[in-house]
Amino acid sequence: MDFLVAQVVGRKYSAAFGFESDADATKCAAIIRKATAPKKKDKNPKPAL
């Protein structure tokens, strides 16, 4: 990774990543998408105790 720029405005986060090569960017894009994917909701939530 060559650089990282991130900011927070209120409750919103954004970031820009810079990579040396297209190959590095492609490889890391999948990892970044997986890390930022919304959590799946449980179809059968457990009742509160």
C-alpha cells in the first residue's frame, strides 16, 4: 500500500487506498469488500431472556 486517506464526518466513514500496482489493488479489493460487507441478520433470532 502506498497511501491511505480516511475521514469521519458525523457517523459516516470514508477512505481512499493507494496501491503500487493494479495487481495489488485487485487482490486487496476483495479483502476490503469482505471486511466492509454488512452483517447478515439472523432469520431466527433468539428470544430475549
